[in-house]
Amino acid sequence: MNTANPNDESTTAAGDGWSEDMELAPVHPGDRAPADTGGDPQGERLQKVLARAGVASRRVVEDMIDAGRISVNGAQVRVQGMRVDPAHDKIAVDGVRLEIRDDRVSYAMNKPPGVITAMSDDRNRPTVGDMVGDLAKGLVHVGRLDQDTEGLLLITNDGELAHRLAHPSYEVRKTYLAQVSGSVPRDLSRRLRAGIDLEDGPVKVDSFRVVDTHAGQSVVEVVLHEGRKHIVRRLLAAVGLPVSRLTRTAVGPIELRAMRSGTIRKLSREELGALQELVGL
């Protein structure tokens, strides 16, 4: 005989599968309902997305959220269980934007001299495309390096990133080391920063310094955000310093460092985040 009080809140209707003697299964923090923090309620949980991207385990990601180290679309994430859309939401860890989509990749290449900056060539000259091969689908080079110029070239299949990095309005700085003949005048840095007139208009550098001088040859560093054809060679020739060797060593925050000629490496999450931040992505 059932003597339960129908008004007693500690009992339930028969057949609901629960009684007061049962224990509730523990709820994982990542399974909590998301608060209204701007994420997509139909997306993936943030912990899962970051774990898949290799940031850390889900448990460690939860600790990072509690510590306020993760933001989505510029807003600090303060609760567990937020859902995001990896294809559209901007996720950052410690202020560094992460590229979550696995269909977009970006690489740094140390282009050797003599290689054409093109994906193919109808004259069968060696190209960047030959070096890239089938590394990933849809890769393009960001900007160009002259055939005789070596050094850092960015390769990506992210069309918007490539467009912004190459567009003059974003003023992305490029750093070059040039070997030149002749002595460097003491006032040359000031003159180059003030601007030099070329046949297609004036050009000024962001910075200039002498790195080394030996036996009538000098190595100088030139930083500028110009992208005109042969701009560094023409600029230095205009001030009486013909270039015998030219190497690009950096594009924005990405540096060539110790990469051997002809090698390619994938950009790190931190490098890619810095590039995206530089151009407002």
C-alpha cells in the first residue's frame, strides 16, 4: 500500500526513474548550460574546440577560463560551457588570436635566389609553386620577392589574410638585409627616413642602420612598408649604394631566423595570431 503524501515534494510520480535513494551523477563543468556570453548556442563547447586545436586538455582549458585567460570576440569568457562557432568566432588565449579552422594554413618559406615568385611558369623556370608542391590546397604567396632576392615569403590559403597583408593600406613592415658596395654616409639614415624621390614617386623608410662594414662592402638593414617593384634595390641605388645581395628577414612579426634556404615551416599559433591582429582579423 502506498502511503506517500501526494503533496510531499520529496516524492515523484511513478515511472520517472528517480527516487530519493538514488545519487545524481556528477556534472562535468563543460556540460553546464552556457550563459549569455555571445557564443553560438548551436556551436561546439569552447573546451572541446581548444583541446582539438592543441591548446591544452579540456580540464586545463577550464582552469584557463577560470583564470580569465580566454576571450571570444574580444570579451573575456567567465563561465564554463560556452559554445562557439570555430569558423567565425575570434578566440584568443592570453590576448593572442588562435586560428581554429583546420582548413586554413599559413607557412613561412625561405625563398632561394633564382626562384620565381609564382605558383607556375610557362617558361619552366623554378617557382615557389614547385617548392610548395601539394603541401595544402589553394595556397598562394603573399606579395612577391624579386627573382634574385632571397628570404622570407609567406604562403597561405587564407584569402582575406593574404589580401590584407599585401594591401598598402595596412602598412605591413618588411625588413631586409642588403649587401652594398661603397661606404655608407653618416647622414643616410636621416635622408632615407625623410624620403628619397624615385621615378615613380617618393619613398621613405621606417628605419635604417648599418649592420657591418668590411673591405669596401657594407651590410645594411632597411625596414619599410612599401611594396613597389624592386623598391629596396632602386632606393639604395639612388643614394649611391648598389645592392649585390638582398634578403628579406621579416614580414611584420614573422621572422626568418635560422631557416635554411629552400625550407618551409608552418606558422605557430602565436605567429598567426600576431599576423591576424596586425591586419585587424
